[in-house]
Amino acid sequence: MAETWRPGGFALYVHWPFCETKCPYCDFNSHVVRHVDQTRWAEALVRELARYGRQTEGRVLSSIYFGGGTPSLMLPETVGAVLRASRDHWAWANDIEITLEANPRSVEAEKFDGFAAAGVNRVSLGVQALRPDDLRKLGRLHNVDEALAALDIAKSVFSRVSFDLIYARQGQSLADWEQELREALDLAGDHLSLYQLTIEEGTAFWDRAQAGKLRGLPGEDLGADLYIATQEICEAAGFPAYEVSNHAAPDAMSRHNLVYWRGGDYVGIGPGAHGRVGLNGQRFATVARRAPGDWLSAAESGNGDLEAEPLSDADIWNEYLMMGLRLSEGICRERASSLGPSQISEETLVRFEELGLIWRTDERFGATREGRMVLNALTAELLTD
């Protein structure tokens, strides 16, 4: 197997599993606790970094991402300890991107200077909505004024700023979203993540929906109209979609997420973190222990991972297909061929091209805007058995 980190990049993901409250739509590995021993957690994260560092010596780290949970609940000293340890084990790219997710509450925004001093150069704010009633329905603790203040502070501290919004919310009309999106674009730094609300099993919203108590969600037709409007408005504003849910100004794409979507290698540490790492000619899918207490004890004992599963050539190729079709740049044919055999014939690509779902050139192929609207079904048709 060709080394996947060189063409796809090499990244580090750090999962901080703690939140002030559990949002009703969230199915991420997040937990609400009263107290966290940050010194102990920092030491455990550093131990995990050392373990992976010994296995992947000689690689160049292109991005680091602190996700969660709510990473802005970390102390700047904890973030700094992780960043110092990463530099002990890997060379950093000259233009390394170091992102931290943050909630817009003012108590966290005050820590931005400390995060920047620790080495963070990009922040991603979980704004989620610019309407007070919708923030309450989404279970967010911040209000609109706090979100706007946090954005102002972030822009004054960090060179790159992104924020998230959720659309297709309860009772949201097409006109409502178009207005809110234009307001968001006026506020944007260089990147926006715009997600359609999905009701995931295991969330409070799921339970409400099953009981018939989650009313006002858009139907399929309105959902499609909201998606199309999002693409058109963002493109006209100079924020075209480079991925299904992500929009950026020129040269402002998230380098970390591109490692995922381009099939690169990434080390995942922290409770429930996933990774993809090539070692000794084999690519592994790693999964860390999910429960924070279990992970902490295991990491202190030498290994916080639950499993490291070797991937077959078909697994690797299929993952590259699933990730690459999310990108507007599509899939590199030469790279795809280097990862393993494909059962996709040129005739198949021509058929989907004629349906308007695929575009193709001699060097690349990818999903059109229409194809990305039915991406799950399209991908299922193209996957290798």
C-alpha cells in the first residue's frame, strides 16, 4: 500500500469530551461533568501523543484540530501542553493550521488570547443560529449578542475565523433562511460551515420526534430548496461550497478537514476519537475508548485505544470514494488507482454523467451539485463490494 499521508496530508485530532450542557440535536461523544482535573487530562493526552509519535516518526504535521465536546472549556495551558508535545514528535509544516472549536459564551471568549499564545491560529465558533428563539430551541446557552461579541473578539485575535450555522430548523421558511444566511455572510471571517439539521438516533430530538413532539421540521421539498438557496447565495457572495456543508473564501478551506476528505492520515486521541493511520504497509482504522473515565485510565496505562482495525484494499478505496465525492474538487483518478482496484467502469461514470449527477475529466471525477443532493444514494451505487 502506498503511503497515504504524503498525498493526503497528516493531521492530529484531539477530542475534548466535556460540555456545559448536552445539546438536544448532538450525537457527538460529549459529557456534562462538574469538575475536570485538567492537569491529569493534559498528561494523558501527552502520553497518547508520545505513543503515536513513536509509531509515525518522520512525518510532517499539516494540521491540528481540537474538537468535542467543547474544547474552549480547556485551559490554555492544557492546549499548550498538547501542542508542545506534538512538536516534540513530529515536524510541523511551515503553514500548519491549528484549529480550536469554541462556544460563543463570553466566559470562554475571554480565553482567546491564551489560546492564541499557546499556538492556536484558527477558531471555529458554534454560533448555530442568529435568531434568539431558534437558539433556545437548539438548547444553546449563548444568546445572539454573545455570539456577535465572540465573533468580534475572535477576528481581533486569530488570523482565521469560521463559524457554524444549522438550518432546516423548526418553522424556518426559505425566506427566513435566505435573510439569516445573508446576515451570516456579512459577519463571516473566511469560512462558514452550514449544516442541515438532522435528527440522529440517541439524541433528545430523536426521542421528541418519535413521540410526535418535534413539530415544524421542513419536508423533503423545502429541505432541497434550502440547500439549493444556500449554495447559490454563498457562491454569489464569494463563499462557494468546496464540500457538501462547507463554504470558504479563496484559499481559506479547512486544511484539517481536507486531510479527511482527501484520504490522508490522521491520529485521533481523546475519548471516542477516530483515526486513520498507515503503518508498515497497512492502513488502520483506530477508535479510542469512548467513556471519558475509561479512556483516561487506559491512556495512563499506556494505550487509550479500543481497537486498531486493519483495512482491506476495498475498504481504503471505498473510504476515499465516500470522502472524495463530498468535495467539489472530486476524486483524483491516479490517486484512486494507487489505493487499490475499483469496480467502477467508465460506462458507469458516463451513465451518471448523463443523469447530471457526475462530472468527469481525464484526471478527475466528482459529484455535481445535483449529485451531492442525493450523495448517499449515488455513493452506494459506486461502492466496491
